[in-house]
Amino acid sequence: MKLGIGIIGCGGISPSHINIYSGFPEEVQIVAVCDIEKERAESRKQIVRDTYLKRVAEHQEQAEKAESQSDKDKYAKLVEECKNAAEIEVVTYTDYEELAQDERVNAVNICTPPFAHPPPMIAAANAGKHVFCEGPIAGDLKQADAMIAAARANQIKFTVQYGTRFSRGSRMAKYAIDEGKLGKILMGKVDVMWYRGQSYYDSGAWRGTWAGERGGATFHHGRYAIDLYLWLMGDVSEIYAQMDTFTHQIEVEDCSMSVLRYKHGALGQILASTSAHSGIAPSQRIEIFGEKAAISVIPNWGVGSSEQGYAEQLKQELEAAVPELPYGGMVGQMKDFIDAIREDREPYITGESVRPQVEVTRGIYKSAATGQPAKLPLKPYDPYYAG
Ligand SMILES: NC(=O)c1ccc[n+]([C@@H]2O[C@H](COP(=O)([O-])OP(=O)(O)OC[C@H]3O[C@@H](n4cnc5c(N)ncnc54)[C@H](O)[C@@H]3O)[C@@H](O)[C@H]2O)c1
């Protein structure tokens, strides 16, 4: 049986979710959309239909060009599936509680702004629906923990969008570190040096505010690379940070620099900005240094070592151990979510595993505000745990 999908939040990112699901018409069917602004929900309903019809045209062309009968049959089947999907009535809602109660909906994608992730996620979980939530999970640890608890209590599959973990380079880095191939980890660094004009922040009332975006360059814009970096490096025990708002009329920071100490003893660094002009170095970088070797994770995968021959040997070993992924990025993560539901297993990225992105950023904000190192974990009575 196909999984019925509901989309909550019909703004900028929602067409990407619709497009990705339309690539798996034999497994899922979008049946409902919801936005507090009715016309947005109506427009996404139309986009659902248009997206399936675009797929029909693509698969028809693929069927015509296919050389083998089995490929012709495969594409002909996809044409039928997408035609049927385009014909199904997509219900529009303005109240996420109503969508959550819709019996045709098995899983929900939360595409609301960061401040509005927790209520629809928890409503969907309490209604027994699986949840794919846009990142960041939530603005603080209290909300993130409530979402994780709701997922566990209702035994639903819950994942948060970090498609960056769905690349072969990321998986090879994880394998290399977990298997000790780099030796003891000494240092790691992540740079997210982006440029955004004021018009970007002016494009939505929630952008650039503490209440709406729940943080700036570090929490919101840097989250993909920072999540990947933290996932690879492990638990942080202490943070010292400075931050500022240099070039934008916004409440939140557009620059932060942080020094970290990891539980396993390594030192780390996080740089995040939306005021950094581009053109002198890759905007996003993750580099990790161990006793035996160093790796570059993004933008380019690479291994280096001063030990004669070790880098080449390790590169070959990692390529042999970690296969190409069938689907990369957000497509890979949404396919994994579908498979996790079908196979009744954990998604590759759980709610628990994205929690450090919130905790470390809250620690950065605490240290920058107090001028003191912030120790992790942040306990529930800490002012930076909630709020
Ligand atoms: N736009 C992007 O390129 C992009 C990329 C990656 C991730 N994201 C993430 O996706 C999420 C949404 O971003 P966006 O750019 O689509 O935002 P957006 O402001 O364009 O759209 C959000 C939509 O949610 C609706 N909404 C707000 N509260 C709601 C509620 N309680 N119930 C139903 N609908 C509600 C709004 O009316 C709006 O239409 C954010 O977490 C963002 O970080 C966005």
C-alpha cells in the first residue's frame, strides 16, 4: 500500500519536498497540504498536480527512448503511477491538527519556519503519523526534547532534514573516524562563510529575528555543515565563543567564532557568517586532523598523511568499504525515510542525532553572551536550555 503524505507549510522549500516524493510514485502519494494562508495551500495543491504531470512527460520520453523492453515497461509503469497521482484529489487544510487527523495521511513533512516546527510535529506524532521535519529541529533544547519524546512515545519514525549526511564523502569520513583510521582525533574545523544581502533577511518577517529564526548564521545558515561536523567529531564538552552582527539590520548574529573542546580531548573550531564575501576560498569547509591522517569532507573529499603511502592506502580502503549511495542529499534522506517506514526500522538520521546541532549552538550563544566558556551538556535548568 502506498504511503499517504501530508505537507505542512507551503512556502519556499515545499516544492522541493513535493518534487522529491513525486520521484517515488510507486511508494508514496501526496494527499494533503496545509498552510495557515489558504491561498498558499491552494497553490501547492496545484504544484502537486503540475509536478506529477511533469513526471508523466519525463517518463513518457524515457519510455520512448528506452532500448530494452524491461526499461520500456518500467517507464510505462511510472507514467501510469504519475498519471494516477495527478488525478487524486489533494485536500487543503489551514489547520495542521485537521491534517494530522486525516486518515489518508500516514506521514507528514513539516515545512514551516523554525519557530513553528514543534507544534505540528508533536500533533502529527500524537496522531500516529511519521514525521520528516525540515531543519533545524527546533529553536531550543526544551522543544527538541519534547519532539524527540513525542516520537518515541508514539513509536513513529522521525527524522530531520540533514541531507548533507547522505553523501559518499560524509559516509567515508564517518567510517574513517569511527574505525580509528585517522588515529586519535586531534583537531577539527568547520567554516560556513556565506554572504547574504539585507534583502534576504527582508524577504520574510521571521528571518533575522530571535523569535522566528531562533538564531543567525550559526544556528540557521550554518546548520548543515555544523551538524555534519558535530556528527563526525563527537560530543563537545566546552565552548568559548564570540559573535557579532556586522552588516545586517537584524537581531541575530551574522558572524560567530567558536573554540571547542571535545569529550575525547580534541580541539575544534566553528566559523559561521552571512557577511563573508566569496571568491577567496571555498565557502564551506570541514577538515579533521588525526594522529595518522587528515581528511577534508566538504567541499571536496580528500585524505592526506605525512606517513609514506598511508593516504593512498586509506583512500582505497575507504572506497572499498563505503559504496556509492543510490540517492544523495535530500533525495537520499527522503527515500531513507520512506524505507524506514516500510521496513519498520530507524531512519538513518534520528531526532536524537540532530540534537547536538541545537545544543552546541545554544552553548555558543551562551558563551558569547556571558563572555565565559559554556560547559555541555546544558541542563534543563540552564537559561540556554529553553527560551
Ligand atoms: N527555502 C529554502 O531554500 C530552504 C532550504 C532548506 C531548508 N529550509 C527550511 O524549511 C523551513 C521552511 O522554510 P521556507 O523557506 O519554506 O519558509 P517560508 O516562510 O517560505 O514558508 C513557510 C510556510 O509555513 C507557513 N506556516 C507558518 N506557520 C504555520 C503553521 N502553524 N501551520 C501551517 N503553516 C504554517 C507559512 O504561512 C509559510 O507559507 C525552515 O525550517 C527552513 O529553514 C528552507
